[in-house]
Amino acid sequence: MAAPPSEPDVGSDMTSFETLYERHFEFTWRVLRHLGLAGASVHDACQELWLVVHRRLPALELHAQVRSWLFGIAVNVARNQRRSSARRPTDPELSASLVAPGLDPEAAHAARETWSAVQAFLDRLDETDRWIFICNVVERLSADETAAALGIPVDTVYQRVRTLRRAIRKGLER
């Protein structure tokens, strides 16, 4: 996999809330979804995440990597969301078999099966490994960014990513 272009450090155009929201909303939505939230929980968590960003934006250091910072906030928001949703009844999820018109049925089926396998793999991971996998492999943040977002050593990220990649390859081969 090719690494995405490195993200520029936070500059004057990145410190406005509107700019951050516009550039990173989709990233935060995906991350929350990957962290195991679904349905209305993702909506609520995303709103909470951006409230936290708005509140903490003045404290953002100019040298900080924005996506790492946002990922760290997302981890905390997702954890809190799961705790609170465990105390409430859940809403029924929409069927994963709903497909937009015009999609190739075979491709849609294959994508659903692959995504189900990835979700099953993620569900079996402990919290930290899930975060590392999502941050580094799925969202393609660098090992340094992943380590910064999760507050763990970079060497741990490299070691766990190697182990996780081997495990998911084995799982997908089955």
C-alpha cells in the first residue's frame, strides 16, 4: 500500500474550526464507524467529537498533526459512546444488503462479504489493537502519528501492525 501524502502541520489556515470540519469530517466519521459505532451512535458520537474539537481548538499546538489529534479524540468519544449506549436499548440497524441502484450485484456482494470479514476480525481484537489497526492500516496514518494518537511507543505500533496484518491475511484467506 502506498502511503498517503504526509499531512501538513497545523498552520494558520488549519486553525479555524470551519476549515478543520470541512477537511476532516469524513475522516472522523469513518474512524468512529471503524471503532465499532453504528447507526445513531455514529451521529451522536460525531457531534460530540466536533463539540470537543471546538472546545479544545485553542489549545491545539501549532506543530500537532491534526489527524492524530482527531483520532485520539475519536477514541475517547467512541469509548464513552459505547459505555452510554450499553445502558440504553439499541435501535435496529438497517440491513447491510441494501444496495444503491446501479451497483453490480456481484461486486456489492463481494464487498459486503469482505467488509463483514474485516468487521469480524476487528470485533475479535482487544481495544488497543483495534485502534492501532484502524489508525495505521485502515486510515493510513503513519506509525509516528498512530503512536502519538494512542500515546504508545512507535516500536509497539510497528510490531503490532506486523502481527495484525498477518492475522487478517490468514482470516481473509479462509
